[in-house]
Amino acid sequence: MSREGRRLRPVDLARGHGLSTQAVRNYEEAGILPPADRTAAGYRAYTPRHAQALRAFLALVPAHGHATATAIMRAVNEGAVEDALRRLDESHAQLLDDRRTLEAVERALADLARPSGGEGGHGADLARPSGGAGGHATSPAPPSAAPTSPPAGEHGTDATFIGPLARRLGLRPATLRKWERAGLVRPRRDPKTGYRVYSAADVRDARLAHQLRRGGYLLEQIAPLIEQVRAAGGVEPLRAALDGWRDRLSARGRAMLSAAAELHAYLSLPD
């Protein structure tokens, strides 16, 4: 095929992907496509190489996001292939981290769903002192003169104070106070005694935080997950959100496979 036969106009690249010709020109100016040759009349003359670059970029976007896809294509077109590969590695590592976070949340929710008598299936472990994740002490709290729970008529039948809750989880009250400062739990104060009062939702949040801490997660990583539970109205509505989260991660993984194939095809073309 002659060189003239291999020339493509902006509209030729645009039509196959539902793009405008201006979008194609913008991609070239952004470095996503390599520079185009010009005809004698000054018109852009693209080649199959540009078409493959466009396919690679459009495949990278759903896999890695627009900004990362742009950076990858710029790096490739500038000859910095190692930089492009590093960005790909970082994106794959982020996907793996997201998967591990999802798995940790699912394990924590599964523990919450078990009979409460064993405190999420870890009753024997929580009843004795042990080293907690992140260095917090987990020896049982000392006996307190405070009542074990607030009056049911004022705070609900499942409300409890900090001492009994700490003993149930095998933590020290100071740990729960630290979690409160980090926003993981939000107990109210009894207007008469000033004691912290943990509702059933607070107990749920404390148990979820405890399971995630046992998994090695930091407080700043746990806080947004607790917020998701609160926004969903509890653990059960969150399960549907987790299913959607898992589906999105799987879609990203598949998109990364497709993007890798298109990018490999682009890299394999002669300059």
C-alpha cells in the first residue's frame, strides 16, 4: 500500500470512536497522539500508527482514569517507556490495594453478622489481653463503679457505657476515646452523669473498627469506611454497595487487560 493510501484524515479517526474531529486534534496537541504529518496544503495526515495510539488511549481511560491514561501516552510518545510502565504498575498496585480493602471490610461485616455472644467469632481472643493492631493495648478495663448500662427508657435497650463496651471488645477505655477523637465512634453524653453513652449503632461501629484494626488498617483508613456504613443506614444496606464495589473492581481489572493489549500493539509498531 502506498504512503498516500495509508493517510488518514482527522474525521477518519473520529468516526470509528464516536469522537469529533476537534477531539482528535486536541488529543494530538495534548501529546496523546504522536505529531501528525502535514500535506502540501497544510492538512493533518494521520497514519494507522495514530489510529492505534487512539485505540490504546481510549482503552486506557476506563482502566486507569483519564489523567493516568494521558500521562502514559505522553510518556510513550516522548520515548519514556519506563515512565509509562511505572505508571501502569502504580495503577495496578492501587487496584490490588482496593481489593484488599474490600476484602477486609467484607471480613469485618461477616464477623459482625455472627452471634454476638462470641463477639464476632473472636470471643475467646477478646476475653484475654493481646497485642492489638497499631499498638493499642487490649487488656481488659479495670472494674468501674459506674453502672453497666444507662437506663433503658432514656437511651434505648442496647445502650452501654464505655467500660462495659471496652471489656466486651477486650480494649482499654482509652482506645475507645482515641477512636472517638478520630471519628470512628460518636457516643453521646448522659446529661445527668456526663458518661459516654454508646448506642447500638455506636457498638456496631466500634466492632467494625476493631475488626479492621485487627486487620492492620490505620484509623484514617477506617474512618471513611465507617462513614459509608452510617450513610447506608447500617451494615445490611452496605452489602449491596460492596457488591457494586466488587463489580467495579472486576470491571477495572478486565479493562486493564484490554488496555494492556492495545498499548502493547501500539508499542510493537515501528516508529
